[in-house]
Amino acid sequence: MFYPISNLQLPISNFCVKIPFVKLIIQIPCFNEAQTLPQTVSDLPSQVPGIDCIETLIIDDGSTDGTAEVARSLGITHVVQHRQNMGLARAFQTGLDAALRLGADIIVNTDADNQYPGHYIPELVAPVLAGKADIVIANRQVDNIAHFSPFKKLLQKLGSWTVRTVSGTNVPDAVSGFRAYSRDTALRLHILTNFSYTLDTIIQAGKQGLIIRSIAVETNGPIRPSRLQRSMGHFIKAQAGTIVRLYAFYEPLRTFTYIALPFILTGLWLWGRFFYAYFINHANQFIQSVTIGTGLLLVGLFIFLFGVQADITSKHRQMTQETLYRLKKLELGHKSEEIRD
């Protein structure tokens, strides 16, 4: 006998309704921040619209002033410690890995020196929650920062312009550390530098086609000197080196082509000089141009071939990176489900 579907009564337990649950983890890399950490933590929001659970993660990068103990006394949800100082980039990567294992859907990174007001976090995560951005970076509006000298403001703008050019993104404040990442984005990021993660993650995101948005924020005044920037010269050297290495890493063929062009063009000019004199003036006084030009052309050709080989290797790296992303997604997906259960 057949019954109309409308007359069927099935037990409610046969249906599984999955209620969305969004966890936000605010990670704070620390190195000897026992004095500043309480103020930073007190400024963090306890509620964010669209977020069901907020947890805090401290990455103690080999501190010697009891930063981890202070964090625990403040009731911090999670504390991860490096046995020795590994640098900001490594601390950031450790934080991402830990946050992913803890089941974070959105990860916010902020500094321990209370530079970034915590009340901006809801604005920071909103584009990620809405699915309109993979990464959101706070724009400190360097022109409005009173304690920045005109020279430092100029360097900040020049550096951000360089990063925008190299990465193909539109980030107004490239070195800002106040950021929000979606879970999927965090799975795709692999920090390749030792100095700072800020430029590294932007260039990676740009090359992978991830969507980056920015929000304008105002910063708090400094309460201690920067530990990352030992001097202006050191900062410029480190950041410039990071940009060059990452550009060569992601664009090897273009990089080697730029290096090869001066040799090839100079070699062609010397050959042209010789043939012009030979066929027009019927003179061979520029015979040395052929020898030098041939040498330069060979050097340029070898450099270009290195670029071709590096580009082939880069394609293999991209496949490896995609494989790693899928493996991490499978592994951490199961772990996050276990944690939430």
C-alpha cells in the first residue's frame, strides 16, 4: 500500500541538522612581553558578531621574563612555547599551525605591544565571515601616526608600493601585523622567510589568487621600542632581501630574464658594432667586439636557461604545495572535528 508523502510521519531523530559553529582564535606572538601582555589581552573583545567561540593563543618565542607564566595567570586559553627565540616569522607559523589544530575557522594575528586596539577585531573579521575576503589587513594610515618620522613614513609607503607591484595586490599597509585569515587561507600559507611574515604572506596570497581586503584603523602610541626593527638600515636591508628572494621564488623565469637581458643586449650591440663597420666601412678593426659580444651572449643565454630550469622546478613546487594543502586539510579537518565533539 502506498501512502502520500504528506501523510508520512518520521521520527525527528532521523534528520541531522548541522548548526554552523564559528570559532575565532586570536593569536599573539610574544618575546619578553610580560609587561605589555596584560594590557593587550584586556583590550581583546569577549564577543564578536557572527562568532560563537573566541579563544586566545599565546606563542611564547623563547621569552626569559616569564611571559608564558603571565599569560597563564591571565587565563589565556592556549599557550605554546619555543624553547629558544626563533624569530617572529617562525612564531607566526607556529601560531597558525596550533590554531588550525585547535579548530579555528578564523585566525586573527595581533602584536603583544598593544599597538593595535582590540575593538577593531569585529571589523577585521567581518569580510572573512561574509566570504568577501581570504585575508583582511589593518591599514594603520601611516600619515596619521604621530611618532613616525617623515622619512619612516616615506619608507613605509615605498615598501608597500613595492609589495603591491611584486604581489599584484592592492594592500596599502604591507607591514601591518594586525590581520585576519580564513581557515582555508591559513592552510595554504607556508612561511618561507625568517625575518617577518608580513610581506611573505601577502606575496604568497597574491600569487595564489587569494582575495585581500583592508580596513582603516588607528593605532595606540608606542610603549616600548620595536624589537623587530633594530635600526632603520637593518629593517630596510631585511625587508628588501625578503622581497627579492620571494619574487625570485615565485617568478624565477622573469627574474633570470631580467638578469640575462643586460648581457644579451650588450652582446648584440657589440655584434652590431662589428657588422656595421665590416659591411658599411669594410673594416675589421672591431674584431674584438665579436669575441666579447659572443662571450656576453653565451653568459646571457646560460642565465636564461637557468631561469627556464628554475621555472620548471617552480611548477613542481606548486604541485607539491597543493598536495601539502590537501593533506593538511584532511588531517586538520579530522582533528578539528574531534576537538569540537
